[in-house]
Amino acid sequence: MRWEDWLRQYQRRSGIQNRLEAERSAANLAEELGGCLTWGEAQSIAESLPEPIATSLREGSFNMAMARFAPRSFVSRVAELDGVSFEEGRGRVVGFLSILAEHLPVTRLERLREELASWETELPV
């Protein structure tokens, strides 16, 4: 998938009207998600993503010592970085994860779900 298409889908699903805000939000979210995954899994998922979002995911896996956030803490962190309410942050996370779920190869999606298994009761992966 091309970056332009990915970003348009993210804007639509997250409800972000402004393109620059959507780009910043997607980068924040990808970097935080990268920090929640093992280094290998973040690198593997990044291979399936368009640039610049792939770079953000990779950077998160390098810049953090695998921060295993609870789903609520992850959403709170995304909301804080984006300067939005918890509910808006949750909508952004759900939008982002739904795009991943639709576009990752099945084996990578299965591994992502395994890594984030503790999230399944609160966030769809």
C-alpha cells in the first residue's frame, strides 16, 4: 500500500481532518507501537508498511526498551503525544490497528496478535 492511501485511510478511520496532524499522529502511534513489540517483530511488520510510517515503527523498537504497556496506558500515551482526549486517542489507536489488520500478511498479523494478546479485551488487534 502506498503512503498516500495509508494516510487517507488513517484520516478517515481516526476522524482527523488535517493532513499534517494525521501524519504526526500516525508517526507517534507507530513509534509507540514499535516500543511495545520485540525488535524482530517491529522490523518484520515495518517491512509491510509504507515509508515514512515504517521508519517510525523501526525507531520505536530502537528507542525504547520494549515498553509493554497495558492497552489503557498505550492509548493514554498516544493521546498525550497527540494532545487529544483519551477517547480521541482510542479512536486513533483503533483506526491504526484496523489498517494493520487489513494489510499485514496473515503470518505477520498472527505474530502481532500474539505479541499484543493482552490487549484483545480492550483493543482490537
